Amino acid sequence: MKAQTLFISPDARAQHFNWLLIEDGERQAPASGPEPELAEALAELAPLQPQVVFVLPAEAALHTAVEVPKRQRRFLSRSLPFILEAQTAQDIEELHIVPGDALAGDLLGVYALPHRLVQTLLRLTETAGLSPRAMVLETQLLAARGRDRIHIAWQGERVLVSVPGRGMACTRQNLSAWLERLVPEGQTDWPVGLHVSPELTTEANTLVAELEQTWPTLEPVQTVAEGWLPMLADFWLENPRVRNLLTGPYEQVNAFQRWKPAFAGLAAGLGLLAVSGALYFVADLRQTEARAEATWVAADNLFAEAVNGSMNLQRQRVRQQIDDLISRGDNTDADGGTFLPLLVRVNTALNGEQIRLEELRFTADRSELQIQVRAQSTENLEALRSELEAQNLTVTYSAGRTEDGFRGNFRIQATTGGGAL
């Protein structure tokens, strides 16, 4: 079967699209049109199952750098949204935030793009039965040409600028002003790469003379003869490991698959506590794998329920917290009272139609899971409390009336000596 990659580039509002199919290194004719025409093209290509790469315009997202001390980066999922809030006028809850590469000093690259845009694009491919391989920004692909460089791409009235950790679109008239703001003061030894459309070759000479006054290491101008999207597609094919913005809630493979190997150790550790309290545990491999699989399924079900609606900032933090706990090997403790064991037990207690999960939070230092639920009556909330306590959990909760029922805020911890899952 031939290797096929479909590149889709929307405008900032996802109303007009350009797309290009590359088959075994050979480009098909680029096409463009509104959403209905793209949807029709996707339906025709669906039987071929090409890998889909979204190339987003720089105007659609924020590509910047923020100062985060290295000692605080283990808590990045909690601190980054608040640090980024000062750099954008948009509601931080409406943004999908992706950490980038570590830069000089305490600087950290970061990307932020609207949830609505991401969801619109994913809906297009989902309708056609396709699963996207990646989502990247134009400025990311320029930066992939080399680190510690300035990359400039000029097409018509639009100029793309990429420097380490930052990228944006501007006009030719304000290019110099933006370069002064984006490039650190005194940083004159960075090489400069310039790509221009064929019709701008003459005007490019003026820009070259202007740039050489500050950055003498200007490389030969490259003319983009084949078109903008083909150039960016080639950049991605040369370096497909560029940071994929489809992370967290938008990951195309179930994120729990990444953590699945950790569950075998989790099941074994909890079984050790329940059976003998000894220092060593020997278990039948099939039994351990089955137990780990059950844990994974239960955890996956609960989190899927929690994020089934819009992915808000708090839920995104919890999703990232799981990664933090697993990466630190901190997913079990003496009383089974950390995130994954609590998640499994709460999932069992929530198995009913009268309770709707609205929020999910986890406080690692207290090993406490907090959930907010909506119920039709206080009897439903009391029933949930009883179910949680039946799972050997310590529960406190408060309730308040809403327009269509009651809201309950539950704080949940494992009962000391409560046993295994």
C-alpha cells in the first residue's frame, strides 16, 4: 500500500481550507475551498486511509515563551495556564495549552489554540472516518529547519516570523519592529533564513539589505516556487517529530494506553497489601495482567465520563496530573489512597443514571479526590455517599440546590487499611 499523507491548512476561522495529498513522495494537485468541498474530498479519500496532518495558520494560535523556573516545572500543568493568562486577552478556559521546548534560562516555549478550532477540525476528519496524525503551526514547521535561528517566510501581505520559542504572522511594514521585540537584545549572530514567493523576488532584495544591517549571517534567499502548503508539507515530512499539538484531551490514541504498563505494578502492589503485607509478592502473570486490565478499563471509563462534554481547564489539569503521578512512580502508597485506586472505586460507586459527574479534581499532597456531581434529589446524593463508603472510602460532602436539582461537592479519601481494589 502506498504511503499517503493529506495536509490540511485552514484559515484562522476554519471557514476556508487548502489541502494537499502526497503519495509516496509525489504531490497531487493542491486544492482549496470551503468546508463542504473539503468534506467531500475527505469522503472520497477515506477508503485510502491517509494520515492527516493539520497545518494551522499562525494567526489561529499563540506561539510564545514564558518564564517558568526549572524547579517549578514538575507542577507545570497547574501553573502554566495562570502564567499564560497574562499574555492573552482570550479566556484561558477556552484555550488548549501545550508546553513546548525548554529554552535558554528559565524560558519555556508554549502553544495555545482555541478548543473550538481544534474541535471543528477533528469533527471534519471524524465524520469521514479518518484519524489525524498531527496538528502543527506554520511557525513550528519553520522552526524545525534549525534551532537558534531566525526564519522568515514572506507571501503577499503576510510574513511569518519564527525565532527560538516564538512565532507569529505580521506584515512587511511592521516586520522590523516585531523582530526587535522577538529577538533578544544583542543577539546578532543568529543565522537568518528567508523564504519568499516568486513574485516578491525583487522586493526581497530590499528586505535582505535591511536585515543584513543587524544580522550579517543572512543565508541565500529561497524562492517558494511550488507554493506555500507544499513547502510546509515538505518541512513536516523532513521532520515529523515536530511537537504535535494534539495532546491531552485531543490525543488520537487513548492516553491511558501510555500508562497501561504502570497498572501491572499497581495491581501487584495493592495485592501485596491485601494478602500478606510481606515485602515481596509473587503472582500468576495472567491474573496480574487481568487485574491491571480491569483497573485500566475502570479508570478509562470514569475519565471518559468526566470529559465527555467540553474539556475545561480543571479537567485538563487532572488529565495532566495522571501523567505526573505515573512518571514519578507515585501512583500507589501504603493505604491505596492515590489517584488511580480512588478513580477505580469512585467509578464503581458512580454506576447509575441519577448522578451526573460535572467536575473532577485531585489533590496529590492529601491523596484526596474531589468530585462535583449533579443529582435530581438529596436522596441521590445520600445514595452516592453510601456507595462510596461501601468502597472503603472516607467521604465528606456538601449539597446545594440548583435550578434543575441539586449539586453535591464530595471530598474522597481512602480509608486507612481499606484494602486492595
